[in-house]
Amino acid sequence: MEGGDRNWRRIAGRIPEASEAEVARIVRAFRGEIALTPPRSSKWGSYRWRPDLGAKIFLNRDLQPEAMLITLLHELAHAQVKAWDGLGCAPHGAEWQRRYRELIAPFLAVPGVFSPAVARALQRQLHKPKASCGAAPDLLRALRADADALRVEQLPEGTWFRLANRMEFRKGPKRRTRFACIERKTGRTFAVHPLAEAVRLDA
């Protein structure tokens, strides 16, 4: 289980918070390695298997939380096909489509995992999942809808900002995967996700 815990530490804080409990279970059960890579323009993730090295999943480390979750489940579906359906299956054939559908469908029923636009796009292709987000223009548009938004991680330490829930904070130091931020009204410290959308405020 040590490898599973190590894999989960690489994923924790990079996917929608509402999905973390179930994803932690799936990732810890994966018999292979998950690695984060520098951004790749040609792909968001990839799966490799070698008899001597086993299974390995590569994920672009710059993916937004929803894209990270979708890509992770996409690659885990490849791993399941290899482990459970055997050789000779088409890369994105019926076996992969079934495995991916079974992995992602439960998250569509959990509020807060996906934005409404992304959830609708995923539902529309659920009967026959696409080989990549690029092959599903409506999903790609939904994922990129707020790609230009300002993120907490981009703000200098000490900056005041407002989140989508209207709470206002002063950015503090990073602790593991999140920033320790002081809430203006109460003075309490909250752990704020680095990819949370923020509006910069004047002090």
C-alpha cells in the first residue's frame, strides 16, 4: 500500500475536493505508479505498461482540477483494460469505453465535483466516451471556460483577495498543497486551494 499512498500524495489537492475521498480509494488500489510531468502540448496524460516495469500513468502537472480528474480516470481506465480485459483490446475501443464510463459516472452524481457545463458535456458523451478531450469540443470549451481566471497561487503573499463564495482573505504561506489564508471578517485561518479562482482586492 506504500505505493498507493505515494500516488495519492501526488494527486491530493489537484482534483475537485468533492471527489477526493473516492479518488483516494481508487488511486490507492492502483498497482502501478502515477507521475506528474511538465506540461505537454500534445496530450494531458498517458498510460504505459512494460513487462519489466509494470503500469505507469503520466499526468500534466498544470491541469486544472476538473481536467486533472477526467484525465486521471481516462488513464486509469487504460490500466483496468490491461489488467482485467487483457491484450488485443483497441486503445479506445469498447472495453476502454466501458471501464472509463464505470469510473467517471459516479462522480457525475456527486454535487460539486464538476461545474454544470463540464457535467453536461460529460453526460452527452457518456454513452460513447471520446478518446481525448480534444475530440469533444463542447467538453474542451467547458474545461477552458475559466482558463484565464486569476488563481490564488498567482497572487503574491500578503495580497487580499475574494473567492467565488464572497469570502475575503489575505494570502499566507503555502502549507503542503494549500495556502494558509486569513479570513477578513473572523481572522480565522483557512486552507485555500492554489487553483481557486480569485479577485484581487485593494487592502
